[in-house]
Amino acid sequence: MSSKPKVLITGGAGFLGSHLCDRFIQEGYEVVAMDNLITGNLENIAHLFGVDGFTFVKHDVTNYTYVEGRLDYILHFASPASPIDYLKIPIQTLKVGALGTHKVLGLAKEKGARVLIASTSEVYGDPLVHPQQEDYWGNVNPVGFRGCYDEAKRFQEAMTMAYHRYHGVETRIVRIFNTYGPRMRLDDGRVLPAFMGQALRGEDLTVFGDGSQTRSFCYVDDLVEGIYRLLLSDEVMPVNVGNPSEITIMEFAEEILKLTGAKSKIIHKELPQDDPKIRQPDITRAKEILGWEPQIDRSEGLKRTLEFFKEKVHGVPQS
């Protein structure tokens, strides 16, 4: 029997899940990646097949979920995370936030495992406070198009706290702000891959609204570090993990054009319903509790990400 600590990562073939698999393998854990591959991709974890201590299980976590043997940690990252995905499959999005979280928490209770739940800045909705602190309850439209994702995550947090308080399960909740890096899907609808894909193909960049809405982009390696520290901390209440460097979407589009050297124009389309006008994490708690803050600035992170997208668009690495 292995003496390595064992971790289950749901959504393990996704963008964030696959990077977490890498980190925990590097840290000497036995890793079980679980994914139903609705939005995940085996290409993201192909390099781990055959690695000692890594196992992949194709499974929908909204169904009964079992892992043989000891289990020390669970990271629940199974969920569509982009507007294109959760608007296309809203019921599955709600199910994985509700039923999937229920199954994961039940497994954690059975195994005596510590579980970290991936929540999101979307629990704040279109916020009326800025920057967003963890004690802000949010401004969410439950019956809007984005409600399937926003409310799934809010319910997920409530159920997690119920299992912690009623069953004594060791729980952690991370609220993830916009994250980017290699392994993002070009077609997932989020602003960074959309802009980079359009620029690399010589297409016009699409900005919704007037582009004055803001986002704060965190490089994936920084996010993974924050998640790892939170899992191993004693903090039960939600913690924001993201980069507080805020930028307007219009400024970001111009940054992408400059970085790629594209001659594309910027065109405007109607702003989607309930699209947040501002988004910036207050990371005071992460600094104080985890000793964490982002280390990779946006210019460096974008250069690394661009190399990945060049290969995706052009088929071979570009110099």
C-alpha cells in the first residue's frame, strides 16, 4: 500500500484541474483525476499517463462516486466554467454544482478526507462593492441566463458549510477570479482566449459593450499556488484567490493587439445580460492567512500563454 498522500481531483482533465494534477504529482501525492470529459480534454493530462501515482477515471460526479482505498484530500473542480459552456448546458451546470457537490462531500465524510471546493467570483454577481471582499453577499440575478452558474456555485458554498457544521467535514472554499494560461480552450468564450484566437487568425477583436467593464487576470501557476496553500491551511471560510491588477476590457484588447502584432480592428457588440461591470478581488485574507499573492505579472503571463495559443492556431510552435 502506498505511503503517499492520496488526492482526488474532480474535473481533472479541465484547464485548472489538469494544472492541479501536475502540482500534486510534483509534490509527491498519489493523484486520481476524475472527469466526464464534457468540457475537459484528455490532451491536458496525456503527459501524466504512465506516471507513477497518477490514475484517470472517466466518471460523472453527479452520480454515485467511489474511490477505492484511503483518500486524504478531494479538490472539487468539476463544472463548466465559461459562459459558452454553461449557457449551452445549464442543467448539467446546476447538477454538478448541487448533486456533484453532494456526492463529493458525502465521499469526504465517508473517507475522513479534507475537501476543497472550487467556487468563483461569480458568487458576487454584478457587484455593488469594489473591490470584492469575502464578506460581500453579492448581487446575483437567479433567473437570468448566468443564474445557472452563479447560483450553482452559491448553493455549492452553502452545502459545503452545512457539511462542515453538521457532519464535521474538513472543508475549504476558494473563490477563483479570472484565471488564464496554457490549456485554455480557444472556443470557451472567455475574453482572453477569444481575443488571442481572433488576433492570431487576423480577425477583428470583439468587445462587448463599450469595453469599460473591468477584469482582473491571474496566471494559472499563481492560482494553483494559492489553492495548494489554502488546502493545507486551517481556514474554513471562503478565500478570494486572484490577481487584483484591474484592467478594462478595451485596454486588454489593445494589450493583446500589441502583444500579437495583429492589425485587427476592435469591434463592439451588445453587452450580454448580467455581465459584471467590475471585477477585482480583495486578497487581504489570502495575504494574511496564506502568505500568498500573485508573483507573475500580466505581461509575462500573457507571453507564456501566447506561445500555447500560437501552437493551437497555427499547428506548430512559432518563434
